[in-house]
Amino acid sequence: MALESNQRLFGGIVDGIKDFFGIHSPSKLFANLGGFMAEGLGEGFGDEMKDVSKSMQNAIPSDFDFGYERHGFGFQRSTDAGV
């Protein structure tokens, strides 16, 4: 008897909350929330990948000194090349 009374009490509370928030199907509500979580995860992952990409590009040397300088139409060995 006490169990039934508690079930009715809490069932009424849950039903009242669902009605207040306009929730007709909790599974659909949580499926929708899960979709938002997945979108947020994708956004965060994409933002981090941009930083990773920048770091990788900055780590690649772009200034190469082979010890030659351009003179006119040809190349001449640099005097300060250290090679």
C-alpha cells in the first residue's frame, strides 16, 4: 500500500514537471539534447584541429639557405653561407 502511494505521489510530480515543460516524450527530448551534445563535440573538435593545423604549419621550416644567392639570371655561392 505504501509503495503504491509513493508511486502515485512521485508519478504525479513527474507528470506535473513534464506538463510544465511541455515534455510529451522524454526519449525524444533526450535524443534532441544528445544531438546538441554531438554538435558541441564537433565544434570543439574542429576548433582544436585548427590550432593543431596552425602548429604543424608553423613547425615546418620555410626559410632554406642553400648557400647560393641569385645574381641576374644565375646563382652564385654566398660568401657568408657557412656551408
